[in-house]
Amino acid sequence: MHSLRTFLFESPGPHNTEATLQAALSRAREIGLRQFVVASSSGRTAVQAGELLAGQGRVIAVTLAAAHWGEWAQPDPALLVQAQSLGVRVLTAPHAFGALNFALERQGDLPPARVMAYTLWTFCQGMKVCVECALMAADAGLLDMEQEVISIAGTARGADTAVVLQPAYSAQVFDLRVREVLAKPR
């Protein structure tokens, strides 16, 4: 049996980013993980991850897909450059649970990938984003698929969720395994 410390935040949001990143770093050191995926809409969380995780392994920041920038927001290019200068690899790609599914949903259908996304959302928004960003990073060839990864995401902005997972490509999504929940909002 293993013992694991999980942080449960009273409320979601960016005020939990530092604690979430610290929890991820601490657990990575304990179990020897050297790859991290972090969701970053504006680029701010990518910079924070880059500052804290520099020298700890591969750090991949996943932004919103460019197709959604008009609806939500484009990442700040200066923040992305700053994150890259800290060694963070930035990925902008179609969302693993999105693209075609968004189009079908607008027609009144609820595609299976949306059901999966909503199911993950029942844990918290960050859980859905952690899984989706890990799938996107895997599909882009940025992860060592033989190694577990710590995926970090949040609710709207910042980070409040971190999980250890065995990555998978989106075409093999049911091979992905969430091994540990390190932090999430209550």
C-alpha cells in the first residue's frame, strides 16, 4: 500500500497555482518523474511552471487551440516567449475532446468525446483539462510514452489540479490511466 498526500482546495482558481505546482514538483521528486504537462491559456501558468520546474525535466505548456482564441483569448506572446526562455515547450493544437465534436454539438448532437469530457468535469474542470492536455502533448510527440507524466491544469485561469498519469495517444484514450490525484478543488 502507498500513502499519498492530496491537496483539496476550498475553492477553485488561480490563487491555488503555486501550491499546485509545488505539490507536483514534490511528488515528481518522490517518484522520479521528469516530464510535466501544464495547461496555460494566457501563458502566465507556463511562466510560473517554467520558473519552478526549471531543470526538473521536460515541461510542456498546452495553450488553447487557435480556433478558440476569438471566443476566449489568445495567449500573451510575451509570456510564451518568457516561458520558452525558461525551457518550456509550448504546444498549440486542436483540443483532444474538441474540434469535430464542437461542430457536431452545435448541430444538436452530444458526441461520445463530449460525454467523456463532461464525465471528467464531474471531478473538476482541471481534471478534464489535465487529461486533454496530456492527450494533446502525446499526439504531438512531445512525451516519452513509456514514462508517467504529471499533468497540471485549472479552473478558467491558473492551476488548481495536478495528477500523475500514464499517457496515451487520443486514438488509444482508454489506455490512459490517472494514477494519482495530487491536487484538486473540493
